[in-house]
Amino acid sequence: MDTACRFAYHHRMEWDHDLDAIGLLCPLPVLKARKRLLAMQPGQVLRMQADDPAAVVDVPHFCAESGHELISSAQDGPVQNYLIRRK
């Protein structure tokens, strides 16, 4: 799926919780996502927005290691948008 398709898919998707990690640097976006996900019910979706360049690597790695599903990631200007389903 190309970037435009991922972005369009991301904006049609619904989420249960929202996390604004804009302005936070590594490792804070992932640490805040971890904390928020732990407080959520299994199957719920978290939308996280971040602008830390390291998040492009850190978020997928965190999801793979923790078992959460990275549903989508999309770039919107300087902001990266992630949808993560809690395991």
C-alpha cells in the first residue's frame, strides 16, 4: 500500500484513545504509548501522533516486541500518525 493509500486508510479508521506525543523525544513517545496501552482494554485502538524522527523505527519495534498490532502508520507533514491495537 503506497503512502497516499495508508494515509487515507488511517483517516477512515476509528480509535478509542488518543495520545499526543508531538514535541517529545525518544524514548518518551514509546513510553507514553506503553503506559496508555496498559490502561486500555484488549482490542481497543490507540492513535498516537509524534514528530520525533526516531518514532519511525521505535514504534514498529515496540509493537513487535510487546505483541500489540501496528494497524497503520502515516506521515502527515512533520507528524507521524500511528494506530495501535492493544493485545
